[in-house]
Amino acid sequence: MQSWISNIARSCARYAGSLAAGIVLLLGAAGAAFAGMGQPSDWQVNFQGAASPVAESIHSFHNFLLVIIISVVLLVLVLLIVVMVRFNEKANPVPSKTTHHTLIEVLWTVVPVLILVAIAIPSFRLLFLELNIPKADLTVKITGHQWYWSYEYPDNGAFTFDSLMLTDEERKPDQPRLLAVDNEVVVPVGKVVRIQVTSGDVIHSFAMPSFGVKIDALPGRLNESWFQATREGMFYGQCSELCGKDHAFMPIAIRVVSEQDFASWIEEAKKKFAANEAPRPTYAVNDAVAGAGIALSATR
Ligand SMILES: [Cu+2]
């Protein structure tokens, strides 16, 4: 009795493990083929391409979880099939009266605990990576409004500008619909960008899939996060908190450029946005109370 149980358990584990690995490889390949870099793509089945250390860690954690989940599901499926085939009324007319099996009971307690510990360790490592902001090379302050974003560069001339979605008429043919904006955020490649996110009216959420960033923009609160773009190019994100009727039309566009290009953009931007109002001081508590939920008149 013991031996066939351990035989089945061993072959199940082997079968489930290799099948899970195969499925993950397949999904990974399909994902890599269809995942866009910096923006969604047709038939995409996986995450958008990773372009920051945090996004890369999120992807590997996701793949690791996928192996565990698929293995567990397959193991349970195989066990169910074994039960149905070997122990149905026809195949096994006189059922055994066995009620306890110490080894199996210990195993089905210890193995799930080990699986949870194995998940917890990389999960906490990822959380620390996201929340422990390294020494920043530059800071961008981001304010969500109904329904656009505004950006400030406090340590690069303290200019500020609004970023609004381009309509179909304004858009160039190579710019993606519902994602392209008039004023893009520009950051240098390879530099740690600290983002400070808040809101001028209701709750928004600043989300950039390729950078592994998603953080709420709350009136009266300054949330911090960071990213370090590992490659140059255009990256798009969207507001990810239902914030009103034009929630779907306040995209985020970040252009990652070389350090020299960034320096010349800063000089241009200082002149271009010089006429904009001086950056407000960090949100005060009184403003927050006045702004929370009721300030629907987004002034521009
Ligand atoms: Cu929003």
C-alpha cells in the first residue's frame, strides 16, 4: 500500500513539474513574441517588456509563481484522475477502511508551508526593492488632475508643465492612439528617477507597466516611488484609478533619452515652460481638505 502511494506521488511530482515548466516556457515564448515594449501590442498575452530593474524582478517573480501554481494544479488534477480510475465502484468494489496515514498527513501540512515560505522570500525581496528608493539622480513631481497630468522638475530649474492626450486630429501617424500626449516627460537613461506623486482633485493612479511602477496619486499626500530606465525609447502608461468621466484619456508618456539629450531638453524646457506658474509648495494639509473629492474644477 505504502509503495504504490509513494510511486504515484513520485511520478505525479515529476510529471507535474516538467509539464508546468513546459507550459511556462511556452507562455514565456508567446509572451515575449507578443509583449510590446513601452506600450501594449496586438495579441499580447504577457506583461509589457521590462525596462527597469523593478519591472524585471516583477516578471521573474511572476514566472516563478506561475511554475508553482501550474505544478499544484497539475498535481491535484493527476491525483483526482487516479482516484477516479483506481477507486471507482467498479475497479475497487470493496473499499479499504483506512482513515489515517501519518506520512501523508505530515506531508500535506509541511509541503504547503514550505511552498508559502518559498513564495514569501522573493516576495519580500521584491517589496523592498520597490519601496527602498535608492539615492536619486533626479526628482520628478507628478500631479494628477481631472483629466491630465502635470509634471515638475524641482531639481532641474523647477519648471512645470501639463501633459494632455492628443486627439486623433493632432496625432502623427506613428503615435499610438489614446496614449500619445502633447508634452512628454523626458528622463535620462540609466539614472535613478525618484517620482513624487500627488493629486490636485480626486484619487488617480500613476502606472507605467514597463517600469514596474503603479502608485496612487492622492490629494493631500505625497507618495514616492522610483524607476531606472534601462533603455532609451518611448514608454506609455495610463491612470489606473477610476477618477471620473475622462479617466481613460489621461495617458502618461515618458521619453527616455541619453544624458546629453536630456541636458539639452532641460534647457529647452526651461525656456518653453518659463511662462508657467511657479511650482506650488508641497501640498499643505488645509489644501488637502479643501481639495479632497470636491475640487472638480480642474483649472489649467
Ligand atoms: Cu485619473
